[in-house]
Amino acid sequence: MTFTIHGSFEGLPAGAQLVQYRLVGTDEWKSVDVPADHGAVFTTALETLDWDWDTGKNSVQIEVKQPNGLTSNTLYYFKCSPPGGDEVFGATAEPIGLTAGGGPLAEPVADAYLDAVQAASGAEVALVSRYGFTTGLDAGPVTGDELFATQPAGLAIDVQSLTGAQLKKLLAYRNPSGWVLTPSASLRYTVEGGVVTEITLNGVPVTDTQVIKIAANYTLVGGWQGFPQWEGSISVFHGGPDDMGALASYLAKNSPVQAPKGDRVTIR
């Protein structure tokens, strides 16, 4: 297993600077060059680690050296072991149900996929299908057991690029169960008579020639969820988190999560 650990630094003063960090338990301090135009949040890759299944590790701790020579008193953990069944990952403000075609649940899952890989890959949209969901989320705190019940397969999220024309062809397809693909909030589309007649990315119409980076789990890309294989797609990023972990992180960051409006796809 290969893991890339990304760090996000907020509240940095204006101008270019150097941030030093190290893995807890090591002596070597490493450096990150922060550009002058770093913005409110600067995100960068810190470490890439290769672990075997039998390594016995399940977390990494990182500390940051502050300008006054002190080190951070907060340790940042990277966990790769399953969560405890009672561990809570944020909350939902109301029930987020699962329907025959995916329904309300599919939209925040798509948002979670995009959020999980966007900083590392530049992904612009995520797509999910009904496949692999087993139940919706009740209102209130969401536990590890509930997350496992919702998406038990643990499918990794990758990023592929498609042209606008290729994406329209993919989105026009309805599988034998009548399902269509659900996008993240960045994308809206309309299918009429088996053809995509309207499609926007971040509110701007998609052209046939533009190239779009799309996050999805690898089984959807491979054509194993009742939808066509993504022919002509180009791999952009491989090594995102599993779908359950992505949803857990999204819930923790955005709690309480509201049920979506369900207006991202229109079928006529």
C-alpha cells in the first residue's frame, strides 16, 4: 500500500516562506517552500509511504516547527485501520435516504468523492452510481457501523479525464435498471430522448472539446456497475481513499450535513 500524506496550512503570514516538519519519532526536519501567493490555505504533499499489510502500523504523526523554534503541540494523524463501530464521524441534520436509483444519498457521496481527491488531483467533478449502496443515513451522529452499512465495498477513488463529448455520451446512458449517474454539486445535466441536451460545470456550459477531470471509483470507470467502460479516458490520479473513508471525512468536515435538493440531474 502506498499512501501520500497532504498537509494544509492555514493562517500563514503574507509572502513566501519556509515551513519545516518531520514525522514524529524521526530526527530529520523536512521543508516546504510556500510561494508568496499561497492564499488563505496552502496544501501540499508531505510524505509518500509504502507499507505492507503486515507492517503493524495504522497511523502517522507529523509535527511542525514554528518560527520561534518551538514545535507544534498538535499531532496530525493519518489512519489506515478500520474505524471502531461506535466511533462518530460528524452528523446529518436530517435523514438522507436511499432510493432505487440512488436518490438523496448519492449526491453527498459524490461530493465526498470530489472533496477527497480534488486537492491532490485537480478533479473538477465526481460521478457515482447506485451500485454498492445498501442503506441511507439516519438523522443525527453517524457511526463507523453506519458508514460500513452504507458503503461496505470499500472501493478506491481514482481520477480520469474525459472530453466534454465523451462525458455527454457517458451521462446519456441509462442502465437496465433505469439508473443514471449522479454528479457532485459542480455538475448539472439534462437528458432528453437519450441525449444530453444541457450540461454545465460550475455554472458554465460544457463544450465538446474541453477536458474535464472526473473522480469515480475504479469499478465504475471499468464498466462493472451496469454502465459503459470509460473508453478514451486518461488516468490522471491513482491512489485516492476508499469510498467509505471519503464519506467519513466529508461528514466530519461539513456537519451537520443537510439532505440535498436532488436537482443535479433532469430527465425528460
